[in-house]
Amino acid sequence: MSRFVNLDEVAYAAEIDAEIAYIRQSGALGRSAKLEALFDYLVERSRSGVPPREIEIAQDVFGTSQSAAQDGISRVYIHRLRARLKELNANSQRPVQINLPLGQYKFEAEVDLAQARSPDDNELTEARPEVPYSPPRQKTGWSWRPSMAAAAFITFIAFIAGVLIGAVYIFGKRDQVADLRNSAVWSSLLNAPGDAAVIEGDYYMFAELGSTSGAMRVIHDPAINSPGELETYLVRNPAKANSYADVGFSCVPYSVSFAQHRLSPMIARLSGAQVSMMSHTTPGRMLMQNVVYIGLTGGLGRLADPLFASARFRRGQMSDEIWDSETKRGYVGTRKIGSPDAQLRQYGLLSSFAGGRGNRYLVLAGTGDLALIGLSQVMMDSAALAQLAPYAAHNQSFEALYEIEGQHTVITSLKLIGASTRDPSKIWAPQ
């Protein structure tokens, strides 16, 4: 039989911690930063044995004043959280489930669920039908024929050839991956302690509702890059509360999937790697974990500050411009006027640097889709990475700018414009 225990129950500490981590990573809490904050707050208070009051939740989690806390914001989010957990538990086969009982502001853990679900040992099972015994047939003579022997020999030769070809391919791939793993660019990230976050540069989009027609359109505002930022904007601009709404939309450039697929042999070697979109990545996660950013310069979000802080290559005045502060030159992508299949020229920024807590950052940011695809090609080319070794070997922090030309996803020219080392102490120094 299952039973309910407090979150601080020592006998089930490991299982309860695993379930809490599972809820955070499952996406059950949705895209609301406030719902995640409420969950973490109630976990802490439940473990302390002192459940919070409604007004404490409003003040500690949502930052409202004592007078504003009476508007019921705590009850609204408590209801949402309880519904999300109930939906998750309904489809769960895990041995422990976290519940938020009605009328309470503390979690309970339902344990011993695996035993409760196990079938009764005395349950009758269907009897298998008996198969009548059939004595083996005796061979009456030599069964091999010349044609069968020849076929067997050809099959054997084909098998040996396949094994040899497969071995050459597999060991060739292993050598290639080993070269990449030992490169100065990849080794700093692969050897860094802690788990990794692979962050896709997406463009957060929300709904704008028509005041009279009731029509809705989905828009992107460069100043609003996540559900949390939309909530903050609506708090500061209450007149827009009935016009803007989060609908869970994000736009991920097609080049992100191309680049991520090409990098997959190395991403698979990162410890605990999990993929998320920039609009749904919390600041704490970016500060504590190793980060691999794959996206365009317009989707950098919070990562733009450390990427461009005291850097040689910075974002220019235009969205597709990279400014070289050393040569005082701007690099802007161009397109030949005419056919949609015309040659493209774009620029890609590759940067690797140390974090403030021993973690690492690897950034692949293109001014366009073609540039990002080109950067992923660089990261999987041992010869191209060898060019960066002198810059990455000292303190393992560097930046490099590439010029990429081609059509659609086909690269016809890839050139290193310049590279420089970076000083991590200046990256994280107060500006």
C-alpha cells in the first residue's frame, strides 16, 4: 500500500530528490518562471516543516506588497501548480509522486507506489495450449549440393567483406572524434565539471489581441524575449494586460537543427547535456552550468552581455553586423540582387570562454542561417580547429570571426577573418 510522507522523510530522501528533479526537467511546470519559482519555494518550505501562509507566498515569490497580496495571486498560481502536478502524476509510473493537497500550501510525497502497482502473486494466469509432440525427421542422405555450397561460400565472403568495410568506417570515425575531443577548443568544454545546457537561440513570440475584432496575431518584440519578461512588461504596463498574452510560441531558425545535428557526436559526450530554448533558460542555469549556444546573433538574449564584454568582435549597429574593435571595421552580410538562389555572404562568431564558477561557455552565433551552418562545419573539422589552437591554448578563452559564402545550406567558401584571446577576468568584471 502507498502512503504519504513529508518531503524531509530521511528513509525516502533519494527518491524524493529524484522526483523533484524530474518535475523540474519534465516541462510539467510550463514556460512560466513564476510557477517554477513557486514550486522551488514550496519545496524549501515543505522540507523545513513550516508551511507558508498565503500572504508570505505573495510577498516572497511574487514580490507584492502586503496590501497587494490580498488580490489572490497566490491562490491563482497554487491552483495552476496543483493542476500541473495532478496531470503529471496521472500518467506517471514512477515510485514516488509529489502532491499538493487541497487547502494546504505544502507538498506531500506519496511513496511505495511501485509495490501498490505490482500484480497479485496469486493471480491466475492463462494456461498455455499444449503443443503436440512431433518426432524429429531423420535425414535420408547427403543433403549438400554443389550449388548450395557455392552460395554458402559467396555469403561467407560477402560477410567478411562487410565486416572489414564496417571496421574501416567505424575506426575512421573514432579517429576523427578522438582528434576533435583532444583539440584545444573541445577539450576545455568536455573536461569541465558539471552538467551542460545546449541552448537554442529562439525568438519568443506572443499574441496580440484585437480590441474590437477579436482577431489575434503572433508578434515578436526584441525587448521581450521570454514569458517572464512578458509578465514583467505587463506588470509595468497594465493597460496592455488585455492585449498581450503568452501562447507558448517560439521561432527557432532552421539552421539551428542543421548545426545541432552536425555537432551531435560531440554533444553526446557532454555530461548530462539537456537541450532548451534561450527564452526558457533561467539566468541561474546559465551561470551554473556549462553552456553551448547554437543560434543567430539576434537570439543571444542574456548571453550577449558576457559574449561581447571587453571583446574584440562585437555586435554592430545593424542586426547582421559584426564590429571589429581592433581594426575598426564592420562586417555586414550581403546578398546579390536578383534570383532567390543568389550567393550569400554572412559572418559567424565563434567564442569559448570560462565562466565565473568554473563552468565553460561555447558560443556559435551567426548573422544568418548560412553562417551558423558554416560554424558547425568548423567545429567538426580538426584542421580548422588546429588554426585556433594558438588562441585557445593559453587560458582556453578566445573569439574568432568567419566569413561564410554559399547558397541555402551549401557552403562554397569559409574563411577565418581573425581570432584573439580573451581575458575571463574582464568578461565578468562589473561594467
